[in-house]
Amino acid sequence: MDKLFVEPVDKVYACCDTLITAQDVASASRFQNERRRREHLAWRRVVRRELGRDVDIDYNAVGAPVVSIPNIYISVAHAGEMVAVAISDRRVGVDIERADRDFSRAASRYMSAAEAALATHDRWAGEVWCAKEAMYKYYGKQGVDLLDDLHVESYDGERGILVGCMVGMESVEVEISDFRDNFIVARAVSR
């Protein structure tokens, strides 16, 4: 199973939505910001729709969401009005960002000169950011520096595939896609 869902963050009416549980409402209530509560409920709704309303959703030691189904992995990301959820039978990491965000201002803090030279298109800095965020979630380690610890090794622009790794770890493939031309989505999976 390898699925990626990119969906709008709609207003969720917990009282009327049969997929939202009391656990979801309680979990979302820890956020003061209404937008964050909606994002939280939106990704949980996708997980419950795909894996069943009764699936337990918890968090691991690094704060990443996990489900109670053996050998099923999830990763979630949000970018304002959109949520991305990856569900797989192998380790997975996902990120989503608005494509119109100015990544160039911070690029030197997360992208090496060698990585910058792999492609020249306008969205490259955003794609590297998303790829490294997805890789970070895939590896599940705390204290990771995006510039020093995560590296993009190669890029196949025709297929939209990056290969990258964390120092001392196995390489992963990162699929890069555009969603509605407004969002960059990256999904990291084992090779």
C-alpha cells in the first residue's frame, strides 16, 4: 500500500462528521489557533476514512503520528488550506508547501552549492526544501540539520524523483509533484 492524499482543509463540523472521534476533538483542542485545529482534524479525517474510524492514532517519541495497525506508516503535512497525508506499508515521509513561497531567502541554510547545481528551474529551492522535510520525517530523528545532515544526491527532472539520504543512513527516493500548480508535494519512501 502506497497512497498519497492531498486535500483542502475544510471546516470540519465534529458534531456532524461521522469520521471524527472524541479523541480527535480532544487532540485538536490543544491548539489555540482555529486554522491549526482545522488542519489537525483534516488529516485525522483522511486517516480514519482510509484506515477505519476505530484506528488508534498516537505519537511516537519524536512527535510523529503513528497508527495502531501493524506495518502501516503515516506521515502528515499541511500548508494553510491544504493537507497532505501519506499512508504506506513501508516507512514514509511527506511535506507540502505553497509554491509561491520565497524559498530563495533561506536556501543557503538548507541547500548546498552542489544541490543547488542539480537543477535550475524556478521551483528548485522549494522542491529541495520539501524533499528535505519529507526525508526528515522519513528518518524520524530529532536534532537534524537540513544542510549538514540531509543531502540530495541526484535529481531526475523527467520523473520528478530526487534521491537523498541522511548522513550514515540508507538513501531514499523522494517523489516531487505539483498540486494545482500552487503547491509542491514531496513524498519520501525507501528505495
